[in-house]
Amino acid sequence: MRYLILFAVAVINIIFTGAVFPNINISGIAPDIIICTISAIVIIEKRMTGAVMGLFCGLMLDIIFTGIIGFYSIPYFATGAAAFFVSARLSYIDRYVVPCCFAAAALLLKELISAILSYMLGSHFLFWHKLVRYMLPEALFTGIFMLLIYYLFRRLYRSVSVRPKNLEDLKRLL
């Protein structure tokens, strides 16, 4: 049941990322719901499940929207793995500040990896312009949106069918 629910969450993320948020953005900036989901899963579980979720969502975005396998999946997986290694070191996680900062930092890392991949594929752009015009506002927007996603995941993980087995720290967090 847990994997079925996580699969449904991944499908919802792909639908929102590919169809909904491109149409309702503010000046070209929309929150990254996949980063919010990866961050929420990693913060709650402190396992690599968030990285696997990022890899799956990235592969689906690669298959649906690009002809290059790895353009979305590499940044999402690397961000999920880095988030796991950082969250494993955290001993205190509150309900508001840490998840928002975590999601904003994860988005900046994902965008940095995406910029490096774009440059390696031959795209020319001004990095500082992209940073100020797109990355920083999107990180702020994603951090604020993380409040909603983190609340929803905390409610979702209260269910026994979603909670991973033999994870005692999760009971304390919820």
C-alpha cells in the first residue's frame, strides 16, 4: 500500500509539474513540487526514498518532455541524495523554518546541477542573470510552498499504511 501511495504522489507531481504550474506561474516562476516532495520525504523518513522518488519523477519528465534521458532525472536524484546526507546529520527539525530552508536550498542545488548540464549540452546563458531572475525567486516561492506540502506529508505519514516499517524516530516527529 505504501508504494502505491508513493506512486500516486509521483504521478500527481508529474501532472502538476508538466501541466498545471506552467500555466499558472507568476512572471515565469512557479514552485517546484517535486523538490518539495523530495524534501518532505527526506526530512520525515531520513532515508533515500526521496532520492528514489526524485529519480522516478525525473525519468518520467525526461520521457514525456525531453529527448534526453537524464536531463531531469540526474538533478532530481542528486538533490535527493544530497538532501538525505544533510538530513541524516540534522538532529532538530521544526515544522516551519527548517523544511522551508531545506526546500529552497534543494531547489538551488537542483538548478545549479541543471545549469551545469545545460552548459555541457551546449546551451549558452548568463548564469548571474538566471540566478537573480529565476533561481532565487523560484527558491523563495518553493520554500513558501513547502509549508503546504510538508503539512500534507505529515498528515499522510500519520497513516500506518504509508509509514515505513521499524522507524521509531518517525513517531516522535509526527
